[in-house]
Amino acid sequence: MHLRLSDDRPWPLDRPRIMGILNVTPDSFSDGGAHNDPAAAVAHAQAMADAGADVIDVGGESTRPGSQRVGADDQIRRVVPVIRELRALPAALPGDVLISVDTTRAAVAEAALDAGADLINDVSAGRDDDTMFDLAARRNAPVVLMHMLGAPATMQQDPNYDDVVAEIEAFLVQRAQAAQAAGVARDRIMIDPGIGFGKTKPHNLALLHALERFVATGYPVLLGASRKRFMGAICNPRPGSRDLPRDDGLTDPTTTIKPCELVGATCATTVMGVLSGISMFRVHDVQANRQAADVAWAIVRNPAV
């Protein structure tokens, strides 16, 4: 399996790929404000590449629960200088490391592609901007299509499904088909079930349990479970944590765990993903997840089995 780039090169997905998260935002749920300065953002991108990232995903708009929308012009001001500098400096990134732009706006995506980005990561799966698929087709740009229930500002307000796995699988296949109808080649499409985007803890666990269903669609699958707070409720280390109020999956029941402390939990989802055939993992902590993916992949590929 591969992802075809805009220059028609096939980018192989013959091993687990790691996408490092680079939020150039003031309000992202885990690392907001840490990389607002372009120099700091470039340095962090280089560090992630050195740690084993295959893709750097640059985003200028937070999509955490309750976040408000950011206009295209502001997103462009945030992401384009970083992408341009990463591509302009010969030593900034190895040539085989791709750059992704995390946006739902075609204007932002096009500016990012002009600056040197390789692929589009759209958490709305083309629903926020009806010109996104036309842009991807015109520029031959690979695109990641993610499921999200509603919008970030409201997605965690009582999300409800009759069958979360079947509904999200059908949604992603329908959006991929819509992209193909607009001219995006099938081998330029990835899908993402959208862990934490309009889902309760039981929904997220059901999706993680059924990852093979999404792989079976034939589209390469990206998994983005990094530091998601539903795992904090599972991992609460406080004495007596079993006596905490029942977790309804929507609120964090007085957990003491911070997102940055969920590295081990994220690695667990990465291992599960490798065993299920996931192609790419979008993570904050690149080195730990690179190791988790590589060891799991070595076990899967063990010729003695």
C-alpha cells in the first residue's frame, strides 16, 4: 500500500508511519502556546524528525472540545512561515519527511501547499469547505479525511450513535467516495475514525477495538489517539480512584493525570493499531511511539511466526 504524492511518487506505507503534531496555536488542548514562535516551531519539527517522525503535521487552529473557529487569514499567518522555513533550509528536514497541513479551509491548504506542504489533513472530511476536494484534485494533493460529530465547539455535548463503528465506517467511505467523485485519486486518500472528536469514552474504546474494520475498507488509516483525555479516566493513579464518580465519557472525573502524562497510554493504542494494520499514527510524543510501533511491527513481521 502507498500514498501517491502530488508529483506522482508513491510514498510507501509498508511499515507504520509516525506523524508528529506541530500546533502553532495558543490554545491547543495539550501543547497550546508551546510553538507559537516560528523558530521554536521549526526547532520542534526538527526534533520530531530526528526522533523518527515521517510526517510533520502543522496546524494553525485548535480543534479541542469547546474551541472556537479561527479564520483562514490567521491560520495562514501561523502555518505558512513555519512550512516555508522548513522547506527553505536544506538542513531543516530530511528530504523524505513529509509536511502536512491540519486545516479544514481550502485557502489555508492551498497557501500551505504553495509553501511546500505535501498533504492535507482535514478533520471535517471536506464538509467545512466545499472547495477542499476540488483543491486536492487540482493540486493532486493527498488528503486525510476524519470523522467528527458536529463542530469542535459542540462535539462533546452528548454525542450519540446507534452503532458507532458502523456509522463512522459508512461516513468515511462516503466521504472518500465524494472526494473521488471530485477527482481525488483513491491512492491519495487516507481515512481517520476521529478518536475523541464527538465521542464518549465507550465510543472511543469501541472504535479502537474495531480498527480492523476501518483497515478492511481498503483505504490507509490514520489513528490519532495521542494524549486523548478519555485515557486519563482509565489510567487515574490516585489511591481510591475506583471510588471516583462514574465516568460518563464526557467529563474528566477529577483525574490527576495531565495530557503530557499519557505517553504510555498513547503507546498502548499505537501497538494496538500496528496489530490491526493501521498505516499512520498522529502523535505528540514521537520517540516513544516510534519505539512502540517499531517493536510491534517487528513482532508482526517475525518470519518465525
